[in-house]
Amino acid sequence: MYQLVTRIGSDDVIICAFDASGSPTASPRRLSFTEFCRYVLEHEADSPRWVWDDTARIYPLLLRRGIRVQRCHDLRLCHVIMRNSALTDQSDLAHGEPGPWDAAGPSDLGATQGETLFDLADSDTAGERSREIEDRDELLAQLSAVSGSHQPGRLRLLLAAESAGALIAAEMTYAGLPWRTDIHDDLLTRELGARVAPGLRPERLERLAVLIRTELGDPTLNPDSPTDVLRALQRAGLAVTSTRAWRLKELDHPVIEPLLLYKKLSRLLSANGWAWMDAWIVDGRFHPEYVPGGVVTGRWAARGGGALQLPKQIRGAVVADPGWKLVVADAAQLEPRILAALSGDLQMAAAGRDSDLYAGIVASGVVETREHAKVAMLGAMYGATTGESGRLLPRLAKAYPRAIALTEAAARAGERGGIVTTRLGRSSPPPGDAWQAAQAQAYDVGASRADESRARTQARDWGRFTRNFVVQGSAAEWALCWMAEIRKELRTLSAAGAGFDSVPHLVFFLHDEVMVHTPTALAARVESIITEAAATAGRLLFGDFPVDFMLTVAAVDDYAAAK
DNA sequence: GAGTCCGCTCGG
DNA sequence: TATACCGAGCGGACTC
């Protein structure tokens, strides 16, 4: 059953119930937000799917009142998927003129940016009514696109997983990641020296700057300026064209060591220093904003705080509350396992059975070392053509013909300008006009060698994108299902209505890794929930195909201890 | 001074 | 010779 929720103005909603086929089961009702909250609590027992335009806009309002829901359908996220999916390419939804659902990015519909799209008309009842009809029409269009799709089952799963992800993202932002500023501060002081005013260099950084200037014989050198540093290195007789750390490591000069250390520490200061701590840690919690569907492949993005790039250096500041644990789980070699299942490659799946997949490849005699197995696999999924990875590819192709055939086919499709589709139905975008124009140009009678080579380069670039899209996107779907299943099972551990400060809950997600903050007494139970959820996610995506999704799971006091 | 691009490093 | 996918964020360099 669906409960369509349309927000009107700042404090009211119109609510309307539908059955699974999209027929209304009651007349629309207008409720104040307080009445709406009561309505949600009353109806949650029936496990409806709450339908709204944008989870990120409405769900935080419920969370602030202590209300959580089990299921939703996020019209905006689902629209984007079906607008592009090859599974719904025959639908009206895919063929309609672009409308507000296409124009609106997450921030456009978001509360912070104002509500320009719809709310201009909300001052009168006609506008309110039209807003509600707009949502209702969109829901019906989406339901029709699903039932008419080539794979309704998979698509339904994808839309449910994407929507569950939106709920989880809002809940994680709301709950926050436990963060100890005292430990963070100690760590910064130890590495950089005592805190100083913004714009100044802490003591240890300043000493390194002086040392670098001395070694390069340039008393005015600014070590933060790549151009300055590059010129000084060249003056010192070093043949370099960039100041990238891995390039500098190849050089033999006394300035290199302090320079590399300076870069490392200054990055720590600028990205996750005291200013970051002041801006992002509130009452011992880090509250980043996650952006479900923020990446073309279906991965999440994040806005503000660099939540998806927390450097290993500072993970020791993520500490469980007293009497609580962090259960950290990481899916091992997720993408190769996804590739094995996608392609139905039994040999590759067997290599990962009950163990490290790369070690399994070595044990099968395909390559000699784990490191070789890893670079060869990554190269196959990313489209490496040269170097070690390129050299090892033929051996991989011989041992795992089905898996490699799948990545090659995805690459060829992209090179031709075609689209590719993930396991559950997210399709890659078609290449843009500039790409098409470059290809057309190369076929023109007057095409130059440069035209042809540019077209070829762009075609290969796009092929690498589609090659990776299938695997990365399907892995993102697995991760969403995994997390949704974890969330569902965690809720069975506590009474309905209990707040985040008393029950186990998800606090972090990073592509193939999740973290649950839990009372210590429930940590073991949480570990098994996470493990079972991985197997369930595998079955949801790939049925009985015999592929294992191995995890490393650990209940720890702080994030740094997890690996 | 504001806006944008680039170089670099962090994460998977 | 060019060189392997998806991102965020910072500070400097450059432009208007």
C-alpha cells in the first residue's frame, strides 16, 4: 500500500492512500504537520510505502520528532533511474518532455535552496491541488513504467533499495558519527604542533618549511605553491614536471623527505584540521550530508565535510560511546565477486569461495602472486591496456573467459556510443553531443589524422567508463540491498519508537563498508545480522548463483582499530 | 574581490 | 607515446 505525501507550504501536507495498482483507497486529506506525524505513527503498523518527492527534504522533519518509517518510495530518485533505464525505454515516463522531475537536482528540491519549483503556486488552493496531482501523476507514471518494464522484479528491487538508501542517508546524517574532538585535537597537536590561528603554520609545519627553503636555497619559497616548488626543484637540477608525491619519491635529493612530510601534514591541516573540527563536529557527532544516487553509477556522494574521504590518519577519533561498540564491516573484493556473478563465471566465483578471491586466483595457478591477481583484476575492470596489468590480462581472460568477455562487451558498447545496464537496471548515460560530434567528424571525408585520433581516444575513454559502470553500479546495488537488509534486521532488536541513543543503528557507509553503533550487549548479534545481510543481498541480486560475498567484521572501540 | 580552473591528495 | 574507474575538497593561479 502506498501513502502519498505532498508537502504544501511550510507546515501542511496532503495525504492520499493508494493500493498496489495505484488506485486511491481514500479521498485526499489535508493535515497539519503535527497531525501528519500522528498519522504516520498510526499507519506504520501496516508497513505502507510512504511516497514523497524527496526523502532528504521531508524525512529529517520526521526524524526530528522522533519518528522513523520502515519503507518509502522516493519519487525524485526513482524518476532519475527510470528516465534513463534501458528496462523502461518503452515507457511514457522515459519519452515525456523533460519536466521538474528532471530539472531538479538534490539541492534544487532541497529545503535549503528554497522551494521555487512548486511552492510559488502554493499560496492558493488551486496551486496546492495541482501540486498534489503532480505527485500523484508521477507516482502513477512510475508504477506503470515498472509494470511495463522488461524486468519488473529487478527494477522494483532497485527502486526499493534506492529509496531505502535515502532513508538510511537521512538517518545517518541525523544520528551522526560518534567523534571525540579531544582525541582528534591530541592527534593534530602531536602531528602538527600546537593549534595556531587560521592562516598561520603550526610549529612542526613551519620547521619543515624552513628546512625545505634551506635545502633548495630559496628563502622566500612558499611550500604550499606547486609552481614555486616545481621551479625550485628544477633550479636544483632535478628533472621533474610535477610535484605529485609519487613523482617526488623517484627523486634523490635531501629536500624530498621534508617536502613529502610537509605535503602530508599540510593536507591533514587543511582537510581535517581544527577548522574542519569546528565546522563539522557538533556535540560529539559528525553529521555529513550524504547524497544517495549522487554518482552516475549509483554510488552515493557526500556534500560537506568530505565524509567519503575520511583519511585513515584521523579514524582514531571515531570512538564508540561508553558502553557501546562500533561494528565495522567491509565487503572483501566486492567488485570482482560482483563481476563473477554478473557474468555467471563459475570459475571466478569458485576462486572467491570462503576465502580471499585474489588468493583463490593464485591458488588456481592463473598468476603467481596476490598482488598480480589484484592488479590484473582491477585492470580488467578499469580498462588498463599497458603495464603489468595489461600484460597479465590474457592469463585472466584464459582462466575466466566469461567474466572478461562481459567487461570487454561493456567496453565495446561504450566505444560505439551505446549504453550499458547494471544488474538491477540502472543504465549509463549516453555520451554527450561533443562526443557524438567528434565521432561524426572522424568519419567526414575531410577528416584529418588528428580528428581520427581524437575520436578514437574519446571512444576508448567512453568504453572504459561503460566497462566500469556495469561493475561499479551493480556493486552499488548490492551494497544498497546489504544496507537495507541490515537496517530492517536492526529494527527487530528494539521496540518501535526507541531513539537512536538507545538502539543499534547505522552511522557510516562507504561504498563497500558499513558501521553500526551499538550497545555492547548487542554487538555480537549485530555482527551476525551484518553477515547474514550480505548473503541475503547476494541472493536478491543473483538468486542461486554460487557466489560468496565475504566480509571482514569487527566490533571495536574506535574506527582505527577496525583494520 | 568574486568566480573559475587547475594541481594535488584523500577515499572506494 | 600515453598511461586505470568513480568522487570531494582545499589552496593557489588566473581572469574579469
